[in-house]
Amino acid sequence: MMRMKTVLAALGLMVLAGTALAQTDVIAERRAGLKRMGGHMEAMKPVVDAKGDVKALEPRIDDMIVWYRGMPALFPPGSGTGDTKALPAIWTDFGRFQEANTALLGQLATLKAAAGAGDTAAFAAAYAETGPKFCGSCHRPFRAR
């Protein structure tokens, strides 16, 4: 009986450790992804400033669209502690978090359409709105500084 309790306790600790590792992995995955998304935005700025070939930015926008489609899944319950700047509001108001993500996806579709058309003026206007309006609508309520 004592041996069974010891085995069960050990299994329980393994489950807890596995959960902690899974949370660490999801935090690392979302941090890396968000850093990559920021890199895409930074890479667009000089092209916009130079009135360059926005069509060449389509692969970056495609990557952003794919990543943001899956982003909400990277915030499972319990993944708000550790090396993260995620605020508790993500989990207490997950619907609003998803709405902000959906709005960003819509904006990315606008960027992609302008890039695909090679329309530098439309792209520049959409890009100017993306950071403060769409990225900011998620950063302000859901990310610690």
C-alpha cells in the first residue's frame, strides 16, 4: 500500500512537471513568434519609407497571417506565469483578446491586398494604421510593458 502511494505521488509530480514544461514551451513559442512578427513589421518600415516594392513584402504578410490565425491557441489556461509579459486580462477576457486578434487579421488582409497590387500608397496608409491601431489594441490591454 505504501509503495502504491509512493508511485502515485511520483506520477503526480511527473504530471505537474510535464505541465510546467508544456507551459514553458508554449510561452517560448509565443515569445519567439511575436518577436518574428515584430521583425516583419520592422522590415516593412524601410520599404514604406523608400516607397519601395511592397509586392516583395507578401511572404512576410503571409507568415504573419498564418501565425496570427494560430496565436490564440498559444495562450492556454495556466500559461500566464513564467517568462511572459502576458497580462491576466488575456484569460479573464479571452473573447476580447480573440476580437483584437481577428481585427489584426483583417488588417493584415488589407496589407496583403495592397502589397499584391503593388500599391505603395495604399500599403503605406495601411501600414501606418497597423502598429498603433491594430497591434496596439492588443498590446495595451493584454501585454505588460
